[in-house]
Amino acid sequence: MDHRLYYVVGDFLVSLLIGVVAGLVAWAIVGPGWNMWAAMALMMPLGMVIGMLIYFPLGSRLGAMEAMIPSMYTGMWAGMVVGMMEAMMPLPLHHAAEMGAACGVAEIIFIWLANSILRGVTKA
Amino acid sequence: MSAALTPAEITRAKWDKLAPRFDSMASLGAEKRWKPFKTKLFSHMQGKILFLALGTGLDIPFFPKGQQITAIDISPKMLEEAQDRIAAYDGTISAEVMDVHEMPYAEGTFDQVFTSCTFCSVPDPVAGLKALHRVLKPGGQLFMFEHTGSNHYPFRQMMDFMTILSEKVGPSMNRDTVSNVKAAGFEIVEVENVFLDVVKTIKAVKAG
């Protein structure tokens, strides 16, 4: 992960926000009675688009790939997970927001872990 | 009726169109985040230097002082935007509008070539890298700061998805630039992944 505080806090908050928004959009669109797989299939790409829409005004202040990839990834997962849960049982609004926020936190931690594994020097 | 545009003309048109708002897109986030990595890469500058795709000159503040740099870019509009930064540089930058595939420089002209987020946009990346290989002296060095595709799930799939959209307005997001550098005849010296395996610096050499 990037150790500069501005980017640590910024990446975390943007991911949290995207998770909440994608969760709320999934809550608004998907309802009980939906086929679970259809809800997931719809909310995955829609969540990515939501991530991109939030990236451009906010995430772009934090970088290019370093902000764009987590934004899309969080949107995809938050949309998919909340959409799946909403299809299985009706969720209160605040539960959808909390679940989306949890996805946002989990995904940015996943990105930080993946980055800590992949980054570094390889010499020929 | 006009003839079909060549890939180079399409690339020029894309970047000419982006030029007036490129700084507002890139300077606030990406360039600040990448500053330490670019500054470290450009600190290797010495000798006769070619900088490929100068753009609006956002990289110029990261150049070490006192260098003599030949810079090219396919987009005249981007170079127009770069003029103030070129003038402010404490050294010499000679900038020209040029397609990397059509460089008129003699074989073995330069000691070093630098690129910065360039080979996401060069229409034929291997041919472009072969052109750089040609103008480098034997033993000459290639230094690149590039974003590329990923070799790992799920990032590889995401970069492929993003490329479908991004290619319409600018760069490709899923190129395998390290393999392209090798395919052009360079020997890889070092690859440093800056973010995941997507943003990286590449150091390579033309065999002496």
C-alpha cells in the first residue's frame, strides 16, 4: 500500500463511499422475488459503473490506476453482494448501507494486500 | 470524400482533442501520486537523451536539472500546452512533433530513451519499441514508466474491460509492455511494480 497518509485515508474513504452507494443502489433496484443470479449478474457491472462515476470527481484526485481499480472493484463487489442478499430476503435500508460499507472496507484491504505482494523490483 | 485515417492519424486526433483538458485530468491525482517514482527513474538521465511523448510536459518538473533532451510527441496540440514547462526547465528541451514510427534520427543517435505512460497509446507498440532500439547506441538504455495489463485475476479481467471503453478516447489498459520490450530486441535489466503489476518502471538495454 501507499504509505502516504493522504492516500491511505483517501483510498479508504472513497472505497467506503462507493461501497455504500453501490449497496444503496442495489437495495433500490433489487427486491425479494428476484432471481439471485440475475440480481448478481445485473449488479456486478452496474456496481463497476457506479465505482467509475464516483472515481471521476473524487478518486481522480487520488491517482489513476491506484484509485480507478479499487473504485471499480469495490463497486462490483458491493453491488453484487447487496443485490444477492436483497434477492434472498428484504433488507432494511441501513443494513444495505452497512453491508456496502463492509464490502468497501474489505475490498480496499484486499487491494492493499494484493499490492503488497505484487509490488517490488524484479531484476533480470 | 476523405481517405481512411491511418492509426497514427487516429492517435494524433485523440490526443489533440484531449490536450486542452489533459492537465486537469492528470495533474491533480496521477502525477502527484507518481512523483517519487518518476523522479527516481528520471534521475538516471545523462548523455544524449530522447524523451518519447512529452505530452503537455507534466513530467518536466521531475527531470534533473541541466540535461539536454530531445523530446517528441505525435500531438501538436499537446506540445503547444507544454511550451511554458519547456521554457521553465533549467536545461535544454528541444521538442518536435513526430511519430515514433517515423523518426528521422540516424541509427545509434541516443545514449538513453525515456518514456512515460506512452506505450499504452502507440498504435503498434513493438514497431515503436523497435524504432527506439534503432536510434539507441549499442549499450544504450531504455527507461520506461508505464501502466500495463495485469497477469493476475481479477485485475487482468478488469483491465480488459476498461480497455473496451478507454480505447475510444485514449489509451489501452491491457498491454503487455514488458513482453513488447523483449520482442523489440531489448534486454530487460529491471522491472519495478509500483502498483500491483499494473503501474511499473522498466529498465532495459540495447545489447552492445
